[in-house]
Amino acid sequence: MKKSVLSACCCLLLGSGIQAQQLFRFTQYRAYTQIINPAAFDAQYLLLGDEWSIGLSHRRQWVNLPEGAPTHYLLSAHVLSRPRANQRLRYSMGGQAFQSETGPIRQSGIRWNGALRLKLGESLAAGGLSIGCNAGVNHTSIQFRQIRAFHAADPTLFVDQPQWANFDFDVGVFFHRQIDNFRLLGARQGEDDGDVFYLGVSIPQVIENVTEFRQEEGGFTMERVPHLYFQAAYLARINDFSFLEFASWFRYVNGAPLSQDFNLRYNYSWSDQRLALWLRTGIKTSSPRTFYYETGIRFFVAENTINLGWGGEFHSSDLRKEGGTFELNLSISGNR
């Protein structure tokens, strides 16, 4: 029954004329910052100096729904070029592959990521300005045959099973800086590594795309529209491996209200520095208001960093009765 309700809602959205297609998001987006901003660095490099990473993430929304709940899978990889003497410009490359399913709507895609990174300090980790882009192909299909009518006598909405592909392109700018010999928490002077802050601006889905589907039973239009993202964060070191991160993420789409995320992450490392635990909590203030959490462990094996994280979300709207969101993430990173 719940699958019928969800499918019917999808059909109402499709039949209403135009659907501004929103980008799916991950609770643990810190592990895959290149999805939000193709020029971004993640905290693994800014704090630990890891120059490559591979990660896999699974996300399921509305966990109380037995069928048809939004489900997402993401595979991501990223590598930074080797430093050379007197070289101020470096580059990074990577990519993502994803699959998403919500009721009868299925999406999958693959993207290539590339960025140029200008060193603004003694090293790129100490400060830099980056510009980058994502380019790829998305495939969308709608399985109308999966929709079960409320009554056996109800007519079929659509006979065909439409599917289409479209090109996708994102751009971004990212600035980061390490504050030499300064730590906000404890204000330890003379340390080699200080606090870090960063700012980022990106435009996902730069190319607007409209797909129309028409047949005798009716029709619908799906529209991919540009988004505008802004990120800002301050990473306050407690010691060489422990820190507090204050972060925000603003998202804007023409015709929709501004969405804001504010969150705080605490990373604690034991004295042997071989094992760390992190906790993160935050809130999305726009409607529907969402509270989210994240926790995980980080350990070091053969000079590589392994992260295992899990997180979730709770909504303040009527969707809360369908359960929250669960997410699992596994990644490995290191130096070459």
C-alpha cells in the first residue's frame, strides 16, 4: 500500500507539468566534497595530507517504507598529482559513479572530475586556490509498470517506459588557508600546523536541460536546472590529530527558498594516534527542518587511513512517521 502511495505521489509530480529536478545529497558529504564543489579538498587532505582517496556510500531515506523508499549508492575516487620542486601549480583528477532509485524513477550516472590547484604558501596544504569541473552523463528511466493502482478498475497512466540520457556539467572555486602558528582552542603558539579555514562556491548542473514525454494517456516534463552552492568552514585543531570543525552549506535554486545547513564535528584521537573517533551533528533550517547526526571511526593501517562512518537524519515534517534516513560510508585514503 505504501508503495502505491509513493508511486502515486511521483506520478502527480510528473503530471503537474514541470519538475525542477533536485540533486540528491549525502549526510556524510564531507567524505565526497567533489560532488558539492568539483574544486574542493576534503578534510583528509587539509588535516592529514592524504593525496588520494576511494570511497563507497549507501543511503536509504524513509526507512519505514517497505518498498519504493529513496535509495542511493555512490562510488568515488580522487588523486592529487605529485609535488615537484618550485612548482606552484598542481592538478587533481577523479570521478564518481552513482545510482539512485525513488519509487518508479531510476537515475544513474558517471562523472569525471578535474581541478587545477595554485599553491599560495610554502606548500599546497598551507594554502591554495583551486578551480575545477565535473563532466558526465546521467541516465533516467521511469518504470510505470511498477505502479500499482489503488483499484483494479483504474486505468493505466502510461503504457511506455520512458528513458533518456543527458550531459551534466558542474563548475566550482575553492580557497583554503592554514593559519600559521595559531590554534583557536588553547592558542598554542609555535606549532607547525595551525587552524584551517576554507570557502567554496560552485554551480552544479550548469547546463539547463528539459525533457518532455507525451503520449495519448498524457505527458510530463522533467527539468534539470542550475543550482548555486556556498560552503564555509573553520577547522580548529586541538592537537595534531584532534579538531573541531564549524561548517555551513547554503543551497539556492531559482524559484525555491534558500536552504541552509549548519553543523559541528568533533574528532578525537587517542594518544598513540592510530585510532580516532568523530561525532557530528547539524541542522537544516529551511523547511522541512532536518536534524542529522554522524559518527564513525578512523584508523591507520600501513600508512593508509581507513574511515568507517554511519549517519542519519530526522525530519520535523509529517515525513517523520515514515522513519528517518540511514547512511553508511567506507573510505580509504593515503599518500603515494
